[in-house]
Amino acid sequence: MYSTFDILALGFDRQDPALATLKSDSPFDINFRAMVSIVDDEASAIVAINHHSFDCILIDADLVGDRHPLLALRNAGIQIPVIVVGSGCRGDTEEVNRDLGAMDYFCRDRFTPEGLGMALRYAIQVDRLRRDRTLAQQKRHECEEQYRFVIEGSHEGVWDWNPVNNTLRGNDRLCEILGLELETLPRTYEAFCKLIHPDDRSRNHRRLREHLDLGVPYRLDLRLRHSDGNYRYCTLRAKVQRDKTGRPIRVAGVVNDITERKQTEERIAAQNELLKQHNQELLRQREQIRRQNLAVLEASRMKSAFLATMSHELRTPLNAIIGFSQLLLRKHRDRCEGTFAEKLERILHNGQHLLRLLNDILDRSKLEAGDLELRLQRFDLAELTRTTVADFRNTAERQNLKLDYSIELSNPIVVNDRHAVRRIFINLLSNALKFTEEGSIELRVWEPESDRIAFSVSDTGIGIAPENLKRVFATFEQLDSTPTRNHPGTGLGLAITEALVKMMDGEISVESELDSGSTFSIELPRQVLNTASTFDERPLPFDRQAFS
């Protein structure tokens, strides 16, 4: 296998023996064969070179004369190697051609095919080496420029350490991180280590030693001293480069300033610690609240126990007082003088009033504790309305008040706690009688829908101011709470009423205008469904002391 070279012959006669040697079919060297193109002058040579790539140029000095085509070729920027062939064999002739840029001068008197072939091979090989070296230098320059561009334009600080001669260099970003000028940047490894925080130096040295000796990746967070004296948190990463023997010849790395991130992490850690303390405080407070709730529950239990005991202790003498008062009035009313009968009635009335107050307190306690259950049964609501109004007829007449009722029911049968509904009627009617000095009171019962019932108690009493409407159902709430108030009571009647209505899945509302009276309205389901209630088809016994 042979190599083929493209030769451009300038000024040669087509029959020149040198060209004949190159163009012969039998190559003069088994490793060499030439493809020859012939031109007459340097202008034609330049055109040919611009259209084709040639390995070497041969110039016949005898035919071109004094034109010196070499000078024209070099002025045109052509760098192809040139060999001049001429008859003159003097040293000065060869020297002149070399000065003009010829790589070799070949004398015709000493012409041999082998000599010409060696001269061509040498010129072409030298030119190729030159071009390869030029290309390598160009690539090296490009790589250096790219590396410099990366270093200077990088947001990371870049450092490059040569462990052989212990020289260190860095980019502008590294100078910015350290607050230094490029001229004052440390130039040795030892000088750079002086910028490392004393507590981090041994760790850095150990990690670098592991990287150089064992190949452990070098990545480290440490503190570097800024020119202002403060330390910056930085992340260092590096990679070692070795020669063929494995000896470290270069360590290149980057530096990232993570001060802001570290400060953020420290703030977050401080906030987390603060949140932890707050959580602990909240846990402590929750435990304290839990204990306080237990104490409240225990106090409520003790209160309920006290009220139950008080109920027994007070009801027994009150029942005796009420019973004997009724007995004396019934058996001896005709024989008693007027003032004596009035005193007995006053004893009876005050005893009944005390018993109602006591029952209100006990019932509210049961409602708060959830101990009061509805005992459901079917009953006639119309009949209950009439009997309840009848019980208050005498009281209304004594106060010169008109007491009416209206019943608008197509079906008077309901399912509910009969005694609880009666208690609601009693509370509302008692409230109306207490706050009405003249006029009338009306209890109205109707059906807003087939599965709903409603009733209301209206009066022409003193009414309620708008700002007090939201307070009427509060426990122990009395709109006139002064010691000299004109209307006695505990403030529990409406609170108990609202609680009973809610137990029945109903709604209660009030409409009132000051000095014009009030209307309390209640709407209930016809059939109460309460999983906490008991149901009995039979008429239930009634605790008259609790609901009268």
C-alpha cells in the first residue's frame, strides 16, 4: 500500500525528466506515488491552490527566470512547502531560494529519482508536522481560552493547585468570596490554609490526604476568613489529576459561598427550637387544662351530689309545710278567721314558690350533666293545653289578667315527653304572668305542617329591649338583676325551656318590643325521635314536685 501526494508543478516543461519520473507508472518508491498538476505561472498556481489541496509545490527556476514566484505565493498567504529545481548548483543560489521560502533546492546536475522522492517526502512530512503542531497549539489555545472563560465567568470560586511546585491560583469569584484582590490571593497551599477557620483545618487536611492517597471524594463544608475578619461558610469540592505514574500533578476545585444558606438554616433551627419550646408549653398548658377540667368535672359532680342531698333535705320539710297548709285550709277554712286564713295561704304560696325554685335548680343541673332523658309516649296535646291553662286560671284572675288559648290541630296526637311539654307550657305561662301587669296572655297551638306542631305564648307585658333579646335564654340571666328588682326568680325557667326544646329537636324564638309585650314561639316534630329517650305506650307516673 502506497501513499499518494498531490504535487503542483510551476513553470515546468511537460517533457521535463523530473516530471516524467514523478508521472511514471512505476513509482520510484514503493511507499510513494505522485499526482502532478502543471501550471505556467504563479497566478494560475494561486487559482489552482484555491480550488484544490496540494501537498507540495515544485518550481522550475530555469523557466520562471527572475520573477521569483515564491515571493508571490508567500504574499498570497500560501503555506504549502516549496521545492525549487534549477540548473545552478552554487551554494548562493540554494541560499537565495531558501531565503525566499523554499524548503529545499534540487540541482538538476545531481538529479536522481530517489533524491527527488526523498526531498518531496521530507518536505511533505515536515509540513504535516508543522500543521499538526499549529493545529495542536490552536486547540490548546482554544481550550485555555474556554477554561479561562469558565473560570472567570463561573459563579463558583475556582482554585487550581499544583502539588509538585506548590503553586495555587484562583479566579475573580474566589477573590470576591474572600474579599481579596487577585494580587493578594494566597499563592501556596499553606497560605490558603491560614484562611481556614482553626477548628476546620485538621478536618480539611485529613480529607485532602484521603482524596490524594485513597481516592475518597473531596467535599467539605468549612469556614473561610473574609478580609473583613468575619468567616464565610463555604463548600469545597476538588478532583486530583495524576501523571502516568499515578503521582498527583494537579488538584482543581471549586468554592461555593453558602453563608446565606447556613444563616437561613440557623434561623430555621432557632425557630424550630422556639416552636419546640412553644409546643412543650402548649402541652404543659393542655395538661394543666386537662387537670382543671377534671377538677371542674369533679366539682360539678360534687355540686350535683350536694344538690341531690339538698333536694332531699329541703323537699321533705317543704312537702310537710305545703301538705299541712293545704290540710288546714281545706278542713278549717270556714272556722278560721280572715287574717288566719290569709296567713295559711301565704305559707302555702311561699312553700310552693320555694319548691319550684328548688326544682328549677335541680333540673338545670340534670340537663348540664346529661342525666335528664325524655320519656316518650303518645298523648293528646289539645287536652294537655286545656288542663295547663286551667291550672293558671285562678292566678290570672287574681292579677286581673285575661288568659286565653286557641287550638288549631287537625290531629292532636303527638309522640313526646308529656311532662316535659307541660313543663315548657308552665315556664312560658309563668314567665308571661310574672312580667304582665295588665292586659292579656294567650297560648296558641297549631300545625305548620302535618309532621310538625307549634305553640306560642303571647303577652302584653313590659317587653324586652332589642339589646337584651340574646340574653333571655342564658342560665341565671335576669334582665333586672338588682337587689330591689320587682320580679322574683332564679333566671332558670327560659334556660331550661330552651334545653328541653333542643332535646326534642325543636326550635325556640322570641319576638318582643319594649312596653308592648313578648311572644315566645316553639316548633317541634310531631313525633320526637331520640335515641337517648325511652318510650312507653302506657301513661307514665308524673313527679308533681318536679313539674308543677
